[in-house]
Amino acid sequence: MTYQPHLNRRHFVASLAAGAFALGWKLPDASPGMAAAGEAAAVGIWAVVQPDDTITVRIARSEMGQGTLTGLAQLVADEMDADWKFVRAEYITPQANLASGHAWGDMATGGSRGIRGSVDYVRKGGAVARAMLISAAAKQWRVPESECVAAKSIVTHTSTGRTLRYGELAAAAALLPVPTNVTVKDPSAWTIIGQPVHRLDTEGKLTGKQVFAIDVQLPGMLNAAIAQCPVFGGKLVSFDAAKITSMPGVRHVLKVDDATVAVVADKWFQAKTALAKLLIVWNEGENAKISSPQIAEYLRTGLDTPEAGVGNAHGDAKAALAGAARKIEAVYTTPFLSHATLEPINCTARYTADVAGNRLEIWAPTQGGDGALMAAAHAAGVEPSKVAVTKLHLGGGFGRRGENDFVMQAARIAKQVPGVPVKLIWSREEDMTHGFYRPITMAKMSAALDDHGNVMALHARISGQSITAWKNPAALAANGGVDFGQFQGWGKGEFGYEAIPNVLIDHAMRNTHIPVGYWRGVNTNQNAFYMECFIDELAHAAGADPLEFRRKLMAKNPKHLDVLNACAAKAEWGKKLPDGVYRGICQNMGFGSYTAAVAEVSVSNEGALKIHRIVAATDPGHVVNPDQVRAQVEGSFVFGLSAGLYSEHTIENGRIAEGNFDSYEVMRLAAMPKVETVIVPSGGFWGGVGEPTIAVATPAVLNAVFAATGKRIRDLPLKNQDLKRT
Amino acid sequence: MITLNINGTSHQVDAPADTPLLWILREYVGLTGTKYGCGIAQCGACTVHINGIALRSCQLPAGSMAGQKITTIEGLSPDGTHPVQMAWKELEVAQCGYCQSGQIMAAAALLHQTPSPSDEDIDNAMSNICRCGTYPRIRSAIHAAAGQAAPTAGKV
């Protein structure tokens, strides 16, 4: 295993939160708040106002398609009563955040927290700016602030009708003390929050002008291609650089770490071409003896063992199951999956060692700016204060770019080529075979039904790999060896079937040598598949309609039920469908939001699945941008159904067998139906949007497949199953 | 030396003839709008037009491109106002945006050949991978660009 310092995402989330509380939200020393008239001025720390009224909202989280950049700007702009047409957005840098004592909070972007994790302080930041602008106007007019109102980037003195634009006020406002007692608006007063405004980051994505990290070009830049030991845990023994150093463009052949070799060349394609000719000797180690069948066998030992960590329980499920009139059991399985961000993994670094001391510059597509900076500093042995990170929009993240392995590799390569910027690009094959995979799990689902078809007990036993065990063993130990993340969607407040009198949800940990990580939707995806397809099995066994059956079990979970009902109503559940078309339904709660879906499908005699229609409902509490919520819900079905229908990684001799999109298949446009999104925000809380809906995609479709064929799919992906009529 | 006609301009490139056009565009000509995604013509992120036909540039040896009319996303329209780009903007298709150069080039070629494509035509022509999941909006935007349907999303 490649040495991983204690610099993972969980660690940083915790340490940054602590740092922010300890230091308070102090103004950064480098604030342009001292701007003279006629220049851009930072009013508070979240908004910079130009004399021409342009407002640049500073963004700490990363934009990877999920719309957070625009949503965060909406939050700030609304609270500062800005005119949206003047609003732009730009990243603050990790080094500015570090130097300020993390004034801009946590930069980590994951767990669907981009909006909901920032909403309190960015809204306050907008309100602070508004108060300062009003104060500046009142001072200029020598009137009480209470006689001034702000709207659409203009402050008006109500009794005289005098006005001043924000652009005219900003320089003076920036010099005022930052108020600490501002209040944010009641949702009824929002004018920009809740509006389907266009994204702020679209233009360059339509013309090829958007610079992703993989597009970074610097004077004198070299390019690196890498090979990592094919077997996880294996080590580099030797490589024969002499054979390739005369190949076109090749400059260096480097050991990056104890399992990684890089070829550095003028052009990346030259580096990749030379790397293919490089003879590398690996010591693959004991893990080379492990393949998928052994892993499956190992996981099966966890299905019935008494040793399991409990995630949620009430009543006595084991006793109720033992004395059940009717017991139903089923075993479900899900495979390893890679993120396969369409922008391959990459990072550019320049290490400089001169009289000014050692320093490091990084250009990275990262979900965690702070974490990337610290990881790069550690890898290159440079003080964190001497590292500068430029964040670029991500060509997909999905959790993969919360990891810093590639940042550390780039730093280690750059350190060996001082003064020269080097861009590291992983081939697609390296990406797919050296990921942090969605963990492999199985579940044994058991339920007791009484004579009337009522569910008297439910036991959900997960067996499989723990992300926390891989990423943060200390945190796992602190929780008594139980990974509570494993029960995502099934914890207290998430689990939607509390009316079942006896429930036991537990996990037998079965860790493998395969690195695992957060994969968009994380464990809600597997868990919702297990639970929602099994609930469907129970409905069928009880002879009940799957919707009515769920309604009874959800009697104690009104918010879950409201969303399920909203979805069923939009889908016209119960209304006759065309011949050969069948429905499936499911629900889930995760990342703070409630979701439900109905799928309509048909299956041909030859076994070909066609999805005709998807209806999806979500209650994320508050909605910042309904069009972007719709976009995330639509995309969730592509991501979720890629996993449910097509994608899997298998292990052969310790390594990942599928290395590109020809063998690791994902959904394409032709298979994708229209998605009708029902947004039912009930207010009073802020739930996530980017991930929660993914979990309901697969069970909705597979429950419809059962309705169509009578075949219960319990092993993903569906492509391995035969739906042909026999 | 290979002479290539890219976006109406002639470029002399000193590279081996078997270098894929994708890497010529990105590393020799500096046009980075055309993206690397898989290198085996599976994902379509590298789609360009060769004489108006959408092709995957990661599998086109640069040496075979002499005399061909190569158009990249940067050359699709001078100011980003090709009907496909306009429809993409209005319907807010892009999420992360990485695949969109290829999607737009594939859509533009489809509409050039089939001005009013059916859903089946779109299914057949648009096999590019999008991991964010913008397929429903891509379909809507192609219809919108073809004048078959009015944009409905992304108001204000």
C-alpha cells in the first residue's frame, strides 16, 4: 500500500472546524478592504464590489458541476440585496484561507454539504456587506441608518428619495467596522434564493475556453505520465530507464514513491508512449493471490456471524424472527465501482528552491483546497505557508477528488525537477485501476410477516468493506470499531420504516486490500437498493400494492411519506399503463433530504430493458435554485443507473480487471428517459441535493423490472442478469 | 512536418505522423477545448469535425489529416453563437462541462446532416459519455436547436 500520511478528508473536516471555532471569523490580513475610492473593495470578506457595481462573490467550495458556485453566490447576493445581474463568482485560494485562520470556513466539498454546510455563514456574510453599505450611505448623507433601505444594489434614503449605488459606496463601506450582530432574512423575503437563475460558470464550457486543470499551460512546462503497481499493496522493485531516455521528448524517468514511476517528457503523449516501453519490475506481494471469488466468499462469512456492529435497532428483531409465522430472506450484492470522472486525474506542480527558500505551486482539480495544500506541503517537505494552490473547476469529482494522492504525486515529481512546472496526467487506465472504490458489500435481509401480511420484524445485515476503516482507523476505534457511515439512510432520523415493531440493522466488517472511498451517494446507494427492493419483495409476499404497503410502514415517518406520496401522485400510481409497461416505486432519506422515485419500464421477450419514464420527488427543506436542483436530480439517475445497470469492477490476481469505458460500462444517452422532477421543499431545514436522489434510481427501476418479468434482481449490475422470457 | 488545416488556419506541426490528432490539438497547437477522456474512442470527449463529420480525434493519426478540414469547438462559431451553443446555454445543459465540447460537436454534426432529428436519430448520433448525467437536457437542447421544441428550463 502506498504510504498515506494522516491527511485524509475526514481529518481535515474535523481539524478545520475546530480551527474556525478557535480563531473566530476574523478578517484576513490581506483583505483589499483598504482600497482607495475607484478600486474594487471587499465589503466584509465574502463580496468584492467594483466601482461599476460588479459584485464578485468569493467561493470557498469547489465547483464540479453540481452548481454550488452559483448557489453560494445566490445566498450571499440575496442577503446583501444585490442586483443579480452584477454578480460574478471567484474562488478564494487555500493559501488565503490558511493565512486568515480559515476565515472562509471549510473548503472541503463533499457529502452534499456545499450549500447546507455553508449556508449560515455565507448568508451572514451577505448581511454584513448589506449593513456596511447602508451604514456608508447613512454616513455620507448624515442621516440615521434606520432611514435607509437597500434593494437591487442601491441604497435609498426613504424620506428624500436620494440614492447611492453599491459601486459608489463600496470603498467607504469597506473601511467601516464589520458588524457582528446582523440577522439574515426570513425566507419570505428572499428574492434571489429560490430563483432558477442561470449558472455563473456556463459560458466557457460551451466554447472550449473553460480551463480545467488538465488544460493548464505554463511556460517551460513538462508533462508526466505514471505507472503505479497494478496490485494494491505491491511495491516498485526496479525500472530500466536507459531503454527509453533516448525516445522523443523524454527528459526524466523518476521514482515517485515506493509503488509509482513517472516518465517526464516535453509532451504528455510522448511521456505516455515512452512509459509503455519502460520495463518495470514490481513486487506484487501476497495480494496478487486475491480475486473476486475469494472476496465474495469472505463477505459471505459476514452474513450470519454474531459479531456485528449495530447501527439502528428497536424492539427485538431476532426474537420476532425466530418465532415468525412467515419468514422471508434474501441476499443482495453490490460490486466495487470507480468514480471515472470524465476529466482524468491530473495535477500540475512547480517546486522552487532558491534564496527565498523552498516553495511549491499547485494547480489542482480538488474537492478540498485546504486538504490539497496540506497534502502537497507534506509530500514536498515544504512549509504550508510556502504553498500556493490554484483551484480549477473540476471535470467531475464524485468524491474521487477529495483524495490527495495525485496532488502528492505531482508535488513529489516537481520536487525532483526544481524550477520546472510539471503537469501529471493519469491515463484512463491508471484512473480506473487506481481509484478509491465504492466499497463492496452484501446484505442479508430478513423479515417476519404475520398472518395478515404485516411486517413484524426486519433485520438488515450488511457484510462488507468499511470506508472509515480504510481512511481513518483512529475514528473507527473511537467508535468502538463500528463504522456508522455504513448505515447511511438507515440511521435514526433517516430510516423511514420506524412503524415496523422490531428492527435490527447491523454490519459485519469485511475489509479487503482494495482502497475504498466516498463515491457520490456513498453507502445510501447500496443500502437503498437492499432495503427498497426487499420491501418490494415483502409487499409481493404479502400480496399488497408496493405503494400501499410502504405507506403503512411509514406511518411514523410523515416527511418521508409526504415525498413518497408527492412522487406517486405525479406518476399517477395506479392509473392503467400501456400494455407491457410496468411501474416500480421506492423512497430513501440521506444527506439531509427526502427522496422518492417511480420508474416505468418494459422488458422485451429477448430481455431488453427500456425505461420509459422516471418521476422523482425530493424534499431538501429549502431550495436555492430549482433549475439546478432539477439538473442534479436528472443527473442522479444517470449516475445511479450506470451503477445499477452497467458498471462493476472485479478483482483478478489482486488488481482491478476493468481499465476503460469498454469494459467498465456507463449509461449513455440512448438508454436515458426523461426525468420528471417534483420538488416539494417543506422548509425549516437545509438538505443536500447532489447525492440523495442517486439512491432511489436503481431500486425504482429494478422494482419495475420485477413487475414486468417476475425476476428479482439481487446482484448488481443488471447487465450480468438474463431477463429473457423462458 | 505535418500541415493541418484547423479552424480555417494552416498549422505546421513537427510531430510523428502516428500522434493522435487529439494530442496535436492540445499539445502542439494549444487548442485545449478538445478533451482527453479515454483514448480509445469510447467517450467522445475528443470529438471534432473532419470535413463536417463528427469523429473522435484520439483515434485519428495526425499524418492522415493533411488536407482535411478540421474544426474544433473553438472554431464551431466565432462568438459562441452556434444554434447548438445557444440552445445549450438557454437550457442550462452543462454541469461540470468537461464532456460538453464533444457533445456540442457531435450535436452540431448531427443537425448539419439531419436538420430535424427524431429521438431515434439523437439516440444513434449521441453516444458520448457524460458522467454528470446531462443526457435529458442534451436531448431537449438538440430538439430546441432544431426548432422542434421551445426551451423550458433555466429561466430568468
